[in-house]
Amino acid sequence: MKKPFKIPFKALSVIFTLVAMAGIMAFTLNNDIKIVTTKSPLPVLKKDSIASVKAFKQVYTVLMSARCMNCHPSGDVPLQGDDSRLHTMAPKRGVDGKGVYAMKCANCHQATNTPGVHTPPGNPNWHLPPADMKMVFQGKTPRQLAQQLVDPKRNGHKDLKKLIAHADDGLVLAGWNPGEGRTLPPMSHAAFKKAWLTWLNTGAYAPGK
Ligand code: HEC
Ligand code: HEC
């Protein structure tokens, strides 16, 4: 007589583990918002106005922090300090955002932070947005700022892909390396990037006001 076919106990436990793992993975994927990284060719849109507005509210607290707003002023003079006062000696924006005459930003702002307090923070590309595309953050409500950020006529002609990539822009990263004596934005860069991508990838909805 033939022996009845028997599945060894080891094989059974392996199968069980695999099924359980697949279940957990499916659950995690379903409960995670798809986040598009700069490496993926085309952004995946999963519209969700509630998640989008919630993420933008976090983004807004960073954009309005001194580290970001000081270079996105409503006037033509940058701001400085944690209290965002007008920059001493009032260097002007100029057409290209790099200053005018003897007050070029790069005369004082070097490629890296100058050591010490009350010294110029540094970056090889330190300048304001240009005169024809001022990208003002100062004084904007969350709704106004969200609408501006996705408007190609006002955001420097950025499409979704470029907006996503901007999370890792050198001047954005500079906010998290501000030089001695300056406070950091209200969340880590990783948390900001996650909120920024979530906002964009869920439809870039603007809050109600
Ligand atoms: C040294 C000045 C400087 C600082 C500091 C700075 N920015 Fe900017 N920002 C610029 C300039 C210049 C541009 C325009 C360059 C471009 O379009 O690529 C810009 C453009 C932007 C844009 C695109 C504008 C739009 O309307 O879509 C965003 C978003 C942005 N910055 C976010 C930030 C955030 C977030 C921080 C702080 C963590 C920050 N910036 C700090 C100078 C600065
Ligand atoms: C004559 C030198 C000088 C020039 C020119 C100059 N800066 Fe500054 N900047 C400084 C110094 C010094 C500080 C630091 C002040 C402090 O912390 O008390 C500073 C600080 C800043 C800050 C504040 C950074 C922060 O996170 O709070 C911004 C923004 C800034 N400068 C932008 C600019 C821009 C844009 C230009 C060109 C349009 C420019 N500066 C031209 C000397 C200069």
C-alpha cells in the first residue's frame, strides 16, 4: 500500500509564515499613502483632500519659520534673525535676487557658514528669488501660499516633478544648517519632506483660508 502523502511540519510552518507576511505587507501598503520620490519617472496621484490639507498645514509652519521666510520677504530687502526683522544695511534684491552694486549677497555670504554668532550664513547660491518672480511667503495665509506654490506663473515655472525635487534644494537644506545661534525650522527635514510630498501627491489641495 502507498503511504498517504504527508506535508512535513517544517514545510507547513514555512508556508504559514509566508502567507502571514504577505498579509501584513498588503495591509501596510493599503494604509500608506503612496509617496513618490524624485527617482520615480511619473508622479502617482491618489487624490485625498483631507490628507492633503493636513499635510500642507505642517508644510506651512516650516515655510513661515524664520529660516525660510527671511529669504521670501514681501519687500525687496531680506529679513534676518529669529524675529525676521529687516536685514541690517538693507541689501536690495536686484533684478536677479543677488543684490546690487557693492551690496551683492555673495560679498558677505560665503559658500559655507562663517563661524560665530551674527555672522552671515553661507551657501554657494545664496540669494533671493528674482524681481520678476518674488515667491513671497511673508504675510500669506495657508490658502494663498498653497495656491501660489502650485501656480507655474508664480512658482518659477515649476511642474509637479520640479516641486517635488525642490524639497532637496540646496537653499531649502540650508534652513537645517543655519549657523550658530539660529533656531531650526519646527520639524526635521525628513518630516518636512514627507509632508511636502504627501501634500503634492494627494492633489496639492489648498486649505479653506
Ligand atoms: C538664501 C535664501 C533662501 C532661503 C534661506 C530659502 N529660500 Fe526658498 N527660494 C530661494 C530662491 C532664490 C528661490 C527661487 C529659486 C528657484 O526657483 O529654484 C526659492 C524658491 C523656493 C520655493 C519654490 C517657490 C514656489 O513658490 O514654488 C520653495 C517652495 C522654497 N523656496 C522653499 C523654501 C523653504 C522650505 C526654505 C526653508 C527651509 C527656504 N525656501 C529657504 C531662496 C531661499
Ligand atoms: C554687508 C554684508 C552683507 C550683505 C551684502 C548681505 N548680507 Fe545677509 N547677512 C549678513 C550678516 C552679517 C548676517 C547675519 C546677521 C545676524 O545674524 O545678526 C546676514 C543674515 C542674512 C539672513 C538671515 C538668515 C537667517 O536664517 O536668519 C538672510 C536671509 C540674508 N542675510 C540674506 C541676504 C541676501 C539675500 C543678500 C543679498 C540681497 C544679503 N543677505 C546681503 C551680511 C550681509
